[in-house]
Amino acid sequence: MRNKLTKELAVCGFNTVSALGEVHPETINRLFLREDRFPVFTKVCKNLAQRKRPYKVCDNEELERICKTTHHQGVVAMIEAPEIPPITREDLDYWAREGKTGLVLPSLGNDHNLGALVRSAAFFDAHFIVLSGAPDEASLSTSAYRVAEGGMEHLVFRNVQDIPGFLKAASQVLITIGAELRARQRLQDLDAIIQDRTLRLRSSRTNPGLRPGIVLVMGNEETGLPPEVRDHCSALVRISGTGAIESLNVAQAATLFLHALYTG
């Protein structure tokens, strides 16, 4: 829930607020918590007091009013409403140089799916997520934070208006892999794809000892990747299944790809 007057976002859930307090306590403006949660968040409350920021012990009813959900798990933090900055050439060069893995989401419209993707990305040590910045795009909302279970604190978020243009530039220095339902190559081929693309990119890398940075491009669950996005991916890869159901949820599919990249 965003407070338009204070330009704040409610972040709730035990794991979510715990991670926020551990990694980025300076971003918390105010804290509301049940009495039984106070011993766990003593350090956060001390930090707030030192910064002359308020915290308050509340009951469940008040917590629900603050964050507009029953799923608060006894604690709500108010932070500055996050703004996702545009991607820069410096970002791209850093991801390439350091061999970072990240996700590009051209048309993700569901905040819960974004939260689930973030949770998997953080679990498998991905570094960044790029969103399209479109008005109907999933956003860093209260529900996305809650579903991410603390994963938001471990990722860099960027937006880009021209996804095909970004992928065209990224493919010069990163391996860009599109998840495509009808692709010829399968998830089992991922290692071979990465080895082949690594050889092609190695001569242009400033640190050839690292695996190249990898961009995983996940499409819309209903329509998949747009043609102009597919055309700028280094490779298209599908997840093999029985065919009883056409496809996986986008977060489930991304988790399989991320696991394969992490363990490959």
C-alpha cells in the first residue's frame, strides 16, 4: 500500500521486514509492530530512535489498516516509495565485467509473480532485474515485497523503455537467453549454449576468467516473448514437459532456469 501524501510504501511480513532491517535499516522511516514482535526488532527500534524516527506497538487491527492486508505477520515498516532508475551503460558494463546474472521482464503484469521471481532470483544469487517501466507493469508494491520474503534487499532494479534495443546492446557483452515455449533448444542444452556464447564473447571481455554475465528474458504467461524481443536474444530455450499443461507459471519457469544457471 502506497501512501500518496507521505510518498511511502508499507512493507510487511516477518521475513521481509527482518531483511530490510538487517540490510537497509536506514530506509525505514517508521515501524509498527505487535508486542510479541518487539524483542526481535529491538535493534531496528534502537536505530529508529537514534535517527529520531518513530516506532509503535500496535494490535492486528491497526496493522491491517496501515498495510491494507491481513498478511502482515505482526510487523509493518514504512519506507520511501521506491523509484526504479533507468538502466545506464555503466550498469551494463559492470554486469558484463563481473559476470552477473539477471532477469529481464518485458511484460510482467502481476505483483505477486514479481515477488516470487525476486525470491527465486535472490535465492540463486542473481544480481539484477530489469522491468519495462510500462504503466501496467508489475511494480515494487507491498504485495511484491511480501511475497519476495526479503529478496528485494539483495537485488538491483532498473527500468528500460526499449527492451529490444536494450537486448541488442546487451547481446554484445552478455549472454541473453529467452525463455520460449516453442524453442528448439531445451533447458538441458543450457551449458552448451553458455560455453558457445562464452567463446564468442571472451575476446571482448575485460575479465575473461569469469563466466560472462547472463540475462534471462521471461515473457508474458499468455503471449510469451514478443517477436521483437525474441529476435535480440542470443538463444531461445524451452522447458520440456509432458504437454498435459502448456506452460509453467512465469515464476516457476524462472526458478528452473535460475537453478540451472546457478548449478551449471
